[in-house]
Amino acid sequence: MNRQDPTHALTLHVAEGTNTKDGWEHTTTESGALYRYKYMPTAHVHQEIGDRVTINIELKTPAPDDYTIESVAFPTDPRNQLSLAGHTGNTATISNLNEEVQEAYCVVVVKRGNERIACDPMIGNDPKGSS
């Protein structure tokens, strides 16, 4: 019997302006424009050490043709567990080797016109038995 690696599906919502309700995070672009973003169902992906993990991110915005995922980077990945498996205009797939305990952050940069909107979820590899 083939076992499938765990997969987490996240939806990234991005919109202009601020909103202090319902878990929205705020970010400011280099030009000073205010945006908000929210990962659903959560911005924190935790997986017990073991199998490789796939994290699929889908972009949802009020004007889908105006927003695209420009890049995904891993500025905090102390054990080199994360890599970008691929991305298109509205999706990104992250591969997590999930072999070592760590807390890592990735930055998904969403582009709208000349604005770059940084949206950063946390990815944690937890010790066995911690779930």
C-alpha cells in the first residue's frame, strides 16, 4: 500500500487597506501603501517530524487579475528543510523535508501593479509526540 505524504492546503487572501478583525495581518509596501493578508485556515503550519510535507498556497483576492504571486523566499530556514517546488500566478507549492525540528518562515511576495506585498506564514517541524 502506498502512503501519501501529508499535504497542507492554505488560501492566501490579500486586499488593500487595513482590517483589525478576524485574524488579518497588516503589511506596508516600499511605497507606503497599506495592505492586509490572511492565510486560511491558518498562517502557522505545524507537522510532526517524519514524512516530507507539501504545502500548497492558493491566492485569493478581490480582483484576481490584478494580483499575482511574484516569488517565494525562505529567509529563516535554519535547517534547510524548505524549498519551492513550483509556482504560477496564483499558486505556490512548498516542499518541507521535515527531517529536523525547526521554526521557519517563508515570504510569499504578491505583486499588484508596482506594489510588492510581503505575506509570511510560519512553518514548524515539531518533535515526534508533540502533536
